[in-house]
Amino acid sequence: MAKATTTEEKNKGKASVKSAKPVRKGEGGTSTDGLHRALKVSPELAAVIGSGDVARADAVSKIWAYIRENNLQNPADKREILADDKLKKVFDKDKVTMFEMNKHLSRHLSNA
């Protein structure tokens, strides 16, 4: 028996794969899933990333930009963030790991 050579031949007789759940669209066609929903920023976080409503993904990107601009990663362990005065108000600690950062960040973001 010959081997199937095309993808179509390989998948012949198999059940079709369903795509992921569609993302809901808000007004103006913008995505309203959890990462893209506009959130209010606390005054402490606004001092770092700017004021106004922002999506969680954008807030994380802006925090990382701030960390890189101010050279706040520990040179010995790049997973650690050494907080300056502005970030201490957000993190409530002198240093956090990049894995803890989102936990601290979520306290400063609320539904718009």
C-alpha cells in the first residue's frame, strides 16, 4: 500500500478540526477579550505608563519598555526586576521576578 503524500490524503476520513472560540467584537470592531479590554489605571501605575484606559497587554508592554529604558533588570538574573521609586509603589517591593509582575500589576488595573 502506498503512503499518503498530500495533507488532504493524510486527513481523509478524519473528523474536521474546529477552530478556537471566536473573539467577541465590541463597538468599532475592537476585540473585547480579557487581554484587549480597556481597563482603568491606578495613579501609581499611571506614573509609570501614563494615564488613560489601557488594555492589559499594552500595560505589560509599557511596563517592560519602562524597565528596559531605566535599566531595571538585575544584570546577574534577568528574570528579576529591581524597582525604582515609581515601581516600588506598583510592586510594593524592592524587587520582583518577571513571573510575579502580572500579579502586582493586576491590583492597579480595574474595569473601565
